[in-house]
Amino acid sequence: MEDGYPGTALHTFLRALHVLGHLEDVVKVMATENDRLGMELVREQLPQRVRTFRGNKPRADRPAAAKESAADDADELEGF
């Protein structure tokens, strides 16, 4: 560990920090609320809310044939 060997496991460093009494400092550094860049990247990946102009209300100008075909589709999926 002191020689800087790249194969040293992370738990070895954490154990040494625990023995030296600095493990809480690592916990503070790793806290997500302190990671501005990480939180910004997470917010970018969140799904965006899509708002429709009229909402999900059925339109009055929809033809009757379309209403019947929608009812037939619902019957096919019943019990699925």
C-alpha cells in the first residue's frame, strides 16, 4: 500500500483509514448530497414530464368508427 501498488484492494485503504480514525472523512467525501456534478448528471437522466395541451379527455370530433375499434381492442385484451 505504501509503495503505491495499483493492485491494492479498496478495503485495505478503508481498513487503514478506520485504524487511523479517518473513515468518517471518506464517508463525507462520498456523500451524494455533496456531489454537485453527480446530482446534475442524475437529474439529466430523469424522465421529463410530458404535458398534453388538452389532457387525456376524449375529443368530441372523433368518429364513431374509431370509438368502436377502440372498444374492440379493449375486448381482445380482456383477461390478458
